[in-house]
Amino acid sequence: MKKSRSLKAIVCILASAGVCLIANQAHAQAATGAPILKAAAACNFKVWSRGVNYQKGDIVLYQANGQYYKLVNVGTNGSDGTDPTISTWYWAPTTCDGGSSPGNGTDFPLSRATFEQMFPTRNSFYTYDGLVGALKSYPDFAGEASQDVRKQEIAAFLANVSHETGGLVYIRESNQANWNSYCSSGNCGGKQYYGRGPMQLSWDYNYKAAGDALGLNLLGNPDWVATDATISWATAIWFWMTQSGAGTMTPHQAMASGRGFGETIRSINGSLECNGRNPAQVQSRVDAYKRFVGLLGTTTGSGPTGC
């Protein structure tokens, strides 16, 4: 993905370029004191994120006050990016104590054994349990009705993550000379917001946005992304579910709507790779996606795989 000062582009140069990522297993396994992500309630809600257009009937958790809201009226673009606590015509308070179980529950179609097959040389920091724990924050991830679409979304997510981290090997940005470069205000109190985790979260405002969505103080504790596996995975899923980058939709929306794997590449790093800019990088992602859908026992789907 491109580096920019936008919430929509939060990662650094690709691992394959050899300039962005660093494996730091010993440091990653150190004790962190990081909080535990809370499990989702029984009903199928989404964590509200600013700028996301929700659809009628969606239930969101507004983490600033811990309340749930249901979208009861829509505008031109669904919720039109409105705030549930302000736009009462769009949103109505609701409860979240029943309903359908999240799609990532016991029917989550990625087994530990398959995960190990996908990443035989991964850094031990990136655990299967950490991934499963992170799913609690976004129950709609891989929650489609079709089992094949669920598998395709998991494969697409992991294929992109694999490309960004050299097969789940790298945790931190390798160019340590840049570690103090990601402070938008010019003074971040000694905190460093360089790329960390499966999607290489970078810049202070992106740590804040991801932390706000996850109910974590990542602005004050950025190293949680490199030292707590569940939090690290959760920041990657946050991007996948809420950010559209150079594309017109989030990667989750691309897979759930059948637009194809190629649209996930566009959202993640389209400005640097798509439309012929870097076909080798695109092909690397596509190759990983094809391998992963094969391991999951499904196809690539009807949408284009390239961009």
C-alpha cells in the first residue's frame, strides 16, 4: 500500500521491495500489558467508524458511549457517513442482546491446520489464536451467507497480508531511520508510529483511528500492534472492513459483493500497483490468493483477480 497522510492508506512499502518490514520475534514476544479485546455481543453488529456508509437495518456499536444504534432511514449513500449520536433521523438507539450469531463463530471456515499450511515459515508472533481473537471486533468479517464467499474473503485477506509481510514473517518496518517520520504534528511526545503488524499500520492519526474503532489507546501505546498478536490482527481487520484507499469500496465490500479479488488490491495499494503500474506485485498477490482458495476448497469467484 502507499504511504500517505490519509486514513485510507496506512501501510508502507511492500516486503518484497526489501525496504519496509522487519521481523522482530524476540521483541514481539515480550510482555506487553495490552488489554484484551472484548467479544462481540450476541447480535450481529458492526463497530461504528467515521466515514463508512452503512445500510438500512445495520446495527452499530458506538464505542465512545458503549451504545448500540440501528440505521432506520437512509439517504443517497446509505447512512451518508452520519454520526449515530447526532443524526437521529438516520439512527435510532437499540439493544444488542439477541439475534443471529456472528459469521466468524464456530463455522469460521479456516482451521488451524489450514492456517499452518498457508504460512509454514511464518513468524511465531502471528498466531492462529490471535487471528481468531481479533475477529470478535468485526463479526461481519467472513460472515456472508455463502460458505464459498466466506472462504474467498478469508483467502483474499490472508493473501494480501501475506504479500505485505513476506508470508507473515515481518512485523516492523525495517528502515529504522524512518521510525520517527510518521508524526503529523511534528511532536508526538517520543512515540513512534512506523509500520507495524499485518497491514503495517503507520502514522499517528491512523493509530488513533484504529484504536478508537477497537476501543484501545493505540495512540498512547503504538507498540501493542507489534507485541500483542490479537491487537495486531485486529488493526489489519479494521483496515479491511473500514478503509477503501485508492478504490471505491472496502476490501470486505469487494469480496462480499462479488466484485473480485482485484478490487481488494485496488483498495490496499491500487495507486502503486493497479492499471499496469506494477504487474509483478499484483501477480504476487493473485498467486497467493489462488493458492489459498485452493487450500480452502473453493474457487477464486466470478470477479476479476487482477486490477
